[in-house]
Amino acid sequence: MSNELMVKSDESKGELNQLVSFNLGDEEFGIEVLKVREIIRMTAITHMPNTPHYVEGIINLRGRVIPIISMRRKFGLPEVANNSQTRIIVVDVDGDLTGFIVDAVSEVVRISDSEIQPPPPVVSGGIDQECITGVINRTDRLLVLLSLDKMFSPGETQLFGGM
């Protein structure tokens, strides 16, 4: 994993969870650190025809071809140009590697179970309610906790595995 990440710790009661936090625009999201295989800089992406609108294409990662998902497109956010902070988070989704393009990777945070609040009943912004497992109220921001296993339908997961 990248050495540019900082680990922040909160001393709270409850089981500790480690999350990789990343940004899409002004919003911050978190995913389980155990799902993250590595974080890489943007690289050349080969575009694939007849794929869902949010599939950017595929890359060759040390001999393994993996699909690359634009998280901005998946969540219905406006497109922005890639910059020096843009990263691909390579994650394990149902046993297959998939890359997620994000605006920036922030840090690895440790939070206790007691800090995770249930998601609000109505969620806007194009994010399916099922993939949001909670919201963490940080001192100066909210962090939305995502479940990668619930982000894609079984059909989409099979499609990615076949790429």
C-alpha cells in the first residue's frame, strides 16, 4: 500500500475498524482496509465496448487484467479531469480484483463500532442505499462507509469477473 497514507487512531470503546478514506469531490468515503489490495497512480486504461457507462476499461496489473470503475460515474457525479492526486484503489470484490478511480486517497482511519451511525433512511446523490453501511461523524466532516460487496448486482460482479 502507498506510504503516503497516514494512520489516525481514536481511543474509543468497541471493536476497531480500519478504513481507507478517499475523496470524490468534496465528499469523503471509506472502505474496509482488508478489501484494499493496493493503491496505484493513474495509468493507461484500455477502453472496452458494450460495458456499463461507469466502466472506464481495463488495465494490466502485473500480468492480471482487471476492470476499472469510475466512481464518479457510478455515483452520478460530474466528470472532472484526472490530476496528480487521482488514484486507482485496487480492491477485492467477491474474490475478483477491481479498480476504482477516485479523486484522492486521504488516509487510513481507525474507528470503533460505536462511532458508526446508521445511514439516513433517504440517501440522495445516486448511491444505492444498500451499499452504504454507515456514516461516521468526524470532527470536521462526515465519512460515508461503503460496502463493496453490496455496491454491484450479482450480474455486474459476474461481468467484471469475465473481463
